[in-house]
Amino acid sequence: MTPLHLPTLTRRTLLAGMAGIAAASILPAKRGLAGALPVRDFALRAAPGRFRLLPAPNGQTPVWSFNATVPGPEIRVRQGERLRISVENGLDEETTVHWHGVRTPNAMDGVPHLTQPPIAPGETFLYEFDAVDAGTFWYHPHQRSFEQVGRGLYGPLIVEEAEPLRVDREVTWVIDDWRLGDDAAITNDFGGRHDMMHGGRVGNTVTINGRVPDSFAVRKGERIRLRLINAANARIFALDFTDHEPVVVALDGQPVTPHRPADGRVVLGPAMRVDLVLDLAGPVGSRAAVVDRFYEGLEYRLIELAYGDQPLRDGPPDWPLDLPANPLAEPDVALATRHTVTFTGGMMGQMVMEDMARGMAGGGSGGGMMGGMRSMMGMMHGKGIWFVNGVAAEGPMLDPMLTLERGRSHVLAMTNATAWPHPIHLHGHSFRVISRDGEPTTHREWQDTVLMAPRETVEIALVADNPGDWMFHCHILEHQMSGMMGVIRVA
Ligand code: C2O
Ligand code: CU
């Protein structure tokens, strides 16, 4: 991997970039018919353009983006409002938009061929759905996403609670990772076999809100709600706020019991979101680094918190940290139908499967879940590199790998029998993560994308209450394209 290059930016450039996002084209609210939910109209246009990711004297970067900005405009509504979003395709190829984490009706989910015909170049598609859950979401194409997202097509979608958390300031950081050449251009090696077989297309330049960051101005005593969104194709982040102790209040948009992150690291696999409450408790005039420590030996400083000279207050405020729950149906784990999902393939995958099969032969827990491992080795089929229950998805996958009876509770017992981490995403639902390697999770967190470590088993539980055919895939986009996806039908 080429070393990260993180050129220094002046604070003014950085702030100008962030202001640009706040001012992006947000149209005013419109009232619906009498008594109906207010309808909010937005317009997105996907098109090629140029954008300044790196500071001068570097050149601008040719990108594909929504409304000529990276990220695309922040779509922000109140919970309970209806969104109506027209998406115009100004690219030379087909596209769609998926509203990641939003529980939309199936026809609005933005998956080409499965839920809609792709939007042809020059055409427009109108998406319309209600913001049922408050939280931090994002949008991105689902057509050839390894390249379309990788070239800059994505944006934040924020649904505010009726009573938002009390903070001094709310900030969204959309974090991305790019593979740039010396000319500041994105290298054209999308869909490379090496990236597919390994950890995906990890880049050499990390941006926050479309800029290589330098510092973020804060004030002593300030409380910030920081909404983090990982829009990278493949890079996983483990953010260490060094002298600061952020509190996690939501994961993937869904409230969680406020807690300090394990090991002091805020971990975000691709597509995951974390809402933090950050109390700025450092001294006036000081600077504190935010360090990404996910890849051992490749730690780097993502950004610095830069304290101004004027404190806002002396100590942290004692405002509550709890977010109101969203209207999610609670799965009944005791009565749930159980399903097993095994992920295999990739570099060193054969070795991991053999190890795991050996380990299981020696008895121990999870024998049922693991029992098929040996037969899995013989039955893997498809041209791809990655397999879900023995199948490597090819082309548009339309036949469901699993059917979940509608209205019932289901547990998916998932095993990552590979040597790589995978952020596994289910469309149309949020699920509770109930156990990891047989141990119940502390927070039973709701997620829509769960990061599985190599050889890890994870159980998730959900009520299948959103009918339709839903994508289920790894959100390392090079893994998705090389087989690691399937369709789960709720009927
Ligand atoms: Cu964020 Cu299937 O996608
Ligand atoms: Cu993966």
C-alpha cells in the first residue's frame, strides 16, 4: 500500500469547505395535503466534475459527485417527514441511489434490477419515502458502487429527533479514503483482482467532508454531537480521540445506551455510522490529535482538535445523553426462527476453513452452526472470490438465498470463515447484534451494518416487518462485486 499522504491545510480552507456543505442546495419544506405529513423536496444530480480534495498547489481531482460537491448535499429532515428526492443521472452509465440504513418501502430502496430499473443516462427517478427513524444515514449509488461510490458519489442523510439531543453544536464528518496519483487524480484501477481478494480498495488519502483535514476549531467546555459516517469503499477506521473521551450515543443511526467505546477506539467499518457526544475538556489554546489506529503499523493523525482562546464554559454541561428510541419492533429471540449464514473465500480462505473445520471436529460450542464447514469447502460455486452460504453472486442476483417469514422474529447466526474483516449490511431493516463468539453483547445494539472480525461468529436478531427482496452484502465494495452478496426475501 502506498503511504498515506495527508498534506497540511490552512484552517481557513478547511472551514470554507465545511461551510460549503452546510449551504448546499436544500430546498424549503412544502406542506402536504391537509393533515398529511409535510413533504420535503430535494434534487440530486449525479455527474462528473472536478473537486478540490487536496490543497493547492495540488490540482483538483476529477470526481463523480452529487450536485458538484463531495460529499453530496446534506439531506436533513425531521423524523416523520416525507422525503421526495429526484435523482437525475448526468453520468455516462446507469445509476441508482440507495438510502443506506433508512427503512424505506422496497420499491424505494434503489437496488438496480431488484427494486427498480436502473436510471439511464439523462433520466430522472423520483424516490419518495417517510423518515420513520431519526438518526444518521447516508445515500450512495447501488449500481457498480465499487466505482461510483469510489469516485465520490455519496452524501449524508440526517433525520432529526423531534427533540434533538441538547448540545452546543452538531457536526457531521463524512470520512472517505481515496487512491490518488501524483496528479491528484483518482487512479483508474477499480475492480482490481488483488483488491477483491484482499481487504478491498484501500486508498492513500483520507478526507473529511471532501477535504484532507488539518484541524477542527473547538472551544473549551463545548459539547458537540459528532455524526461520523464511513463512506470509504474498504477502509476501516478505529479513531482514538487521545486526551478526549467521546461517548457513543447512536450506532448506524439507532440510539444505544450511552457508553465509552471499547479500548477508547471508535471503530467504523465501511458504511457504518457512529454518533458521538464529545465534551471538549482540553485547555484553551491547546491541540489534540484524533488518530486512526485500525491498521497496525499504519497509524496516522486524521485531524487535530484546535482549541481557541475563549472558553465557552469551565466544565462539561450535565445535559442528558439519552436519545429517544426509534419505532423498531423488538425481536423475540426465544421464539425466533434460526438461520445460518457462512461467509467464505478470499485470500487465505481455504486455510481458515480448514482450521475452523478442525476446531469444530474437536467439539465445543456452535457445532450446529459450524457443522457444515467441511461440506462448504466442497460445494462452493460461482466464479467469484467470496461466497455466502457457498454461492458467489454473479451479475444482478435476483433469487433469494433466504426467505424470512414476514412479521416473525428471526436470528441469523453468521460465521466469518475468512481471514478478513467484513462489514455485513442488510437492507430495509435494523437488527440487534445479540452475540459475538457466543458471548451476549453488552448493548444489544441496533445496527444495519455489522463489522465481523476474521473467524468471528455473530448472531443478529430482527423482526422481518418490511416486505420485499432485500440486499444482504459485505460493504467492502470490492467484496460485494466479487460475490459477497445475496438477496433476503421477507414474505
Ligand atoms: Cu450502503 Cu447495499 O448498501
Ligand atoms: Cu467483505
